[in-house]
Amino acid sequence: MKYTYKIVAAVLALIVVVVLAFAPIIYVGIDSIATQLLLTIGQYAGNETAQQIINEKGQITSKVGIDVSFAGLFDKDAQELAELVRVFSEGDNENTMEVLQPVIAPAITFVIVLILLAVCAFVTAIVAIAAKDNRKVIYTCVVGAGLSLMVPQCFKAVAAPFVNGEITLANLSGNSWLTLLGEIEKVELVSIFWFVPVAFVAVILWTVLYNYTLPADEKKKRLELIGEADSE
């Protein structure tokens, strides 16, 4: 039973790391006139991809949804999108940084909290496997759950300027023509993120349940092992 406890606790903690690194935890909704035009042209041209998108949506739509993961920020698609924006922009980096100024500090805080969460989950996995006193697992999970509850507030501060129109693709690039690519309508934290605090709480409950259901002699041996009871 001891090894089952350790494996389950460690796996749950490591899944948190995977979710934070690779799962799409941010959704960006864009209203794009260009997309609507391309779908219309594609439909009349008999393009299968365009027809499939129209069939899925039920209509020709200008709405585009982009799921963003931390790892996805460094993949080929993200680089191509950044290059496309650069091509349309006027190359005024000072203007871009000035527009982004309201979200720089919140974005740094958001990223730091996510990194701390991942570190906390990784430490939890190590402690679950290696520590003699599994109450330390509870301590790390309490920290992780607390950090995870900070994430929505940090993210809200990052998303607000994009949603309220303070930051747009056009003023980021300094080129009004970029509005043809779209306007940002939604920037949301995806529900899969809530697996993170749930996983930490699940490990806490799993630890408490394991300790509670230990037979009396095994409880005594565990206390002796961590130096909280005298061996006879």
C-alpha cells in the first residue's frame, strides 16, 4: 500500500507539470474579416478544408479560436504568426513596447506563478517518493493549491487590456491595415487549468486517507521512522 500511495501521489503531481507545460490553458478568440472572406472564397472554390470548417460551424463565420499553451509559444506556428504580424507592422518596436506597457508586469507575474506552480508540483512528486514523513507532501500541496488560486487573478490583469480594446493587433503593429486580420474579442483561462488545484487537493486527501487507514502497528512504525515515537 505504501508504494501505491507514493506512485499515485507522484503521478498526480507530475501530471500537473505536464498540464502547465503542454496543455492549452489560454483561449484567444478573434473576430477576423479575413477569415470570413477566405472561407467564402474557399467554399465557392470547393476547398475541402474550408467546407469542413463551415460544416462544423454551421455557417461561414468570422470567429477564430486559438488555444495557447506555454510550450506552444515556441513552436513553428507561433513563430510564423509572429512573422506575419512583423511583416504587416511598420517595425516600430518602441511603439509596440509602449502599447504593451500595461501588461508587462502582470505578464511577468503570471509566468513566475506558473513556473513556481510547476516547481511545486515537481517537488511534491519527489517528496512523495523520497520523504519518510508524507505530511511534507501536504505542505507542498497546500502551497501549490494557494499558488494556483493566484493564477486567475494574475491572468485577469493580463487579459483585460486585450479584451477592453486598449491593446489591439493594429496598435501593436502601428498599422491600421492589420485590423483586417482580426480584432481580439476573448482572452480566457481554459477550464483544463482547474485540474491543477484539483490535483493538489486530491493529493492532500489521498495522503490524509492513506495515513488514516494505516493499521495501528504500521502507524506506530511510521512515527518511529520519523522520530516521533520511541521504539520499544
